[in-house]
Amino acid sequence: MAYLQLLALFLLSLAILTLIKNDFFKWIIAVIFSAVFLLQLSSVYLTGNVGDYKFYEHLKQNVVTNIYKEFLAEGILLIALFLIITFVLVWL
């Protein structure tokens, strides 16, 4: 069910971006949608559920900076996915 919700979020983002004609605003909104999508994707990866208030409440900067070495590969993957999803949202 979580993957279906992620797919719906991606398709909704894509549908909204097709309505925007200005390239500058399209890039800004694509970056925002990509960040939201990746936060939800990381929540599904880490907890098995779509992110809710509990996920965002426990996602604190000092915790992330303390354990980033353990999840370095996943962090690099998230950055690569962020770039790919942003470009896909803009050019589709």
C-alpha cells in the first residue's frame, strides 16, 4: 500500500508540473516535490510506512549527523535519486 501511495504522489506531482509553463517556477516546484517524495521514500525504506508526524518528529538534525556514517551509501543513493527525480519531473 505504501508503494501505491508513493506512485500516486509521483503522478500527482507530474500532473501539477505539466500545468506550469514557466521554466523557473517549474524547476522550483520540481525540487520541492522531489524533496517531499524522497522524504516519503526514505520513510518507507526505514520504517515500512509512509511518513507521518512520528517520522518527522523523530527526524532531527543532531541524530542524522551522529549516524550519517552508518547510512552513507543510502544517503548517496538519495542524493542521486533526488537529482534524477527532479530532472524527470521537469522534462516529462
